[in-house]
Amino acid sequence: MRNFKIVAFLWITCFLILEAFLRIYLVGLSDFFLPKKGLIRKFYPWTAILLETDIKKEPSNYNVLILGGSVVSPGCTALDQRLDTLLSPYVPQGTKLRLFNQAVPAHTSLDNLIK
């Protein structure tokens, strides 16, 4: 009976130590829960322009990001051109309206969340 208690104690201790190290590694030391730019560029290559563009909130710029599926994608509609035409009268002189259309046909809300 005493040997069983010692073996059980050692197994539980090893399990807890392993659990603690794995949690520290996966949450603190790795990018396990965060997608890397390489993966994003592999599965969403059209986002490279957006990732390389220096987008800052400045008084001289209005930045508009368009996400979605086929309804707002550049191949099906010209939403970015229409938005530019519709919003231009409301943009003050000297202010630049920048539209970033990242919509792609057949993409879901999960794809938009990842992008």
C-alpha cells in the first residue's frame, strides 16, 4: 500500500510539472495562439500590401478598411471606387481618403477575423 502511494504521488507530481511547463511554453514563450505574418501571407497573400503599408491615425488621413465576402470584393463590385466618390465631398480639403479593400469572394467571418 505504501508503494502505491509513493508511485501515485510521483505520477501526479510529474503530471503537474509537465502541465505547468507546457502551459508556460504555449502561452508565454511561443506564438502558438497568435498567427505569424508568414502564415497570414501564405493563406491570405493579398494582405501583403496592407501589412507593408504604414497605417497611422493622422489628421491628414482618413483610413477605411473594407472586409467581407463577395458582395464587397473588388471583382464583383466597385465598392471602394463608389465609397471614394460618395465620401470625397465630406472629406476636408487637404485630407486624404485611403481605402483598403481586403474583401475576397467566398470568405467567412472567421477569415475576416484572422485578416
